[in-house]
Amino acid sequence: MEKSSIDLNRETSSTSVSETQPKHGVEGLENVVIHNEDESRHKCKVKWSKEAIILLISGWLNTSKDAIVGNDQNSTHFWAHIAEYYNTNKKGEQARTGRQCKDHWNKMNQKVAHFNGCYK
């Protein structure tokens, strides 16, 4: 059996898609639109304001020093608590998920660690 590949980044006409389908395959695929997931993810990037960053840091400090929650939890729950803190205290800022908070925290933490290394 011959293997074939489709370039998702190349636009194809509806006739070329239907021509590549086998006779015994599903009919009506000529109208299927395939989106490149990486492109759509990077298009709607929203910058973090200084107030949002301060709120993220505050959420991290309050969550990691909370005796009830503590650090005896997995990463997903930890960042979900931080996102919950952020979303309840935001004023005019966009709501964030735990994943967004974690990703931005890691970017900031790398820069802070680099600064501290240069400062010492």
C-alpha cells in the first residue's frame, strides 16, 4: 500500500482534495477546512499588563504560602488556584487559565533568575 502525505500549510482547492480521496472513502470531504493549530494559537496572544503581572505574583505568593492548600498538590491544581485568585481579583483584565498563568510565570521566572545571577 502506498503512503501519501498532505501539506497542511498549503492551500488546496476543493477539487484536489476530492481527487485524492479513494472511491470507497467518505464522500463530501471537499468542503472540509483544515486549520493549522499552531497558527491559530499564536494569533490571539494578549499581553500582560503590569497590574496583571503584579496580580499573578500576588496569587503565586498567597497560594504557595497558604497553610491549608500548601504545596501538597499537583501542578495543575496549584496553577488552577492561582488562576482562580487572579480571576476573582482582576479589575478590567482578561480572565486567565491556570496554563496561561503557569506559562507566563515561567517566562518571568527565567528573566528574574538571570537578573539575580548577574546581580550576584
